[in-house]
Amino acid sequence: MAEQTLLIGAVSVSDRASSGVYEDKGLPALEEWLARALATPWRLEKRLIPDERALIEATLIELCDHLGCHLVLTTGGTGPARRDVTPDATLAVAHRELPGFGEQMRQVSLHFVPTAILSRQVGAIRYHDKGASLILNLPGQPKSIRETLEGVKDAAGRTVVAGVFAAVPYCLELIGGPYVDTHADVVAAFRPKSVRRLA
């Protein structure tokens, strides 16, 4: 049986990048990381939008409900500033929050910067006619995106703090998405032994 293609929505939320003041770095960083990390077929739907809550909500609904994205990754707009509204928009369209994702993202980032406690990133699920979508809010900086997804490793390359993407493949399966495998040298997908596929 052919593998189902993982459909990923990527949303960069930035007033200045969306208006052309500077080049967006979030979407290229996400695409580059996914190309290194994913070992199964995938396709990316990209959106670059300003920090407008109604537009963020509409974009998330489009990617989930209309396009049927299994996974939606946002970047930017997760801090305490007045126009940082990505988490608020995410929770507004979500049916269930998965608090562990936000908690773990902050744990990873705290190994690098004390200002990680200012982040309001969330993980959530939206159900729709095509199934369900996992939505994760990531930081806006390419380095922080990579760290959040991969986690913290020591000098020998051993994982000290797991990145959030290790839990994504199994989460997608639990909500009816495709089987997703990763390149373990980038990030090892974790699954209970009872559901692992034989090599």
C-alpha cells in the first residue's frame, strides 16, 4: 500500500515581512528543516501573513478544513507584545489544547535564552470534515525554530532535552493522520513499541 503524503501547512506571521520591509526567514527555515528531518513523502502549503488575529484564524481554518493539512506549523507572533496574537488565534479555532507542546517548547528554549518564559506558544488540535489537524506555534527565528523542533543535544550528539517534533508523528497517528517517519540523526520519532513498524 502506498504511503499517504503528509500535508503540512506553514504560516509565517509577521507585519514587516508580509509588507516587504524585510525578507521572511521563517518559511525558508521551516522548509529546510522539514526536508532534512522527514523520511516519508510530504508536501508544503505556505502562507505569509500580517499579525492580524482574524486573518490568522481564517488562514488556519483554510489550511485545516479546506486543504486538509495534517500538520500546521506557525512561526512568529508568540510573545507578550500587543500584536503577538498567534496563540490567541490558534486557541480560538482549536477544539483541544495539548499543553505539553507549549511546555516543552519553553523548556527547550530556556536552555538557550532566559526570555523563553515570555513565549506563549501553544499546541492544539482542530477537527474538521477531512479529519483532524495538529497546530503548533513555533518561534520566529530560524535558529530557534530548529532548536524547538530538534531539542538540546550534548557534545556527543545525545539528546539532553527532547524537541517537540519527536512526539509529532505519533500524535498525528492518534488523530487519524498518516504514518510519518523521520531521519533519526535530525530527530528520532518516538512511538510505543506496540505500534512501531518493523524495518
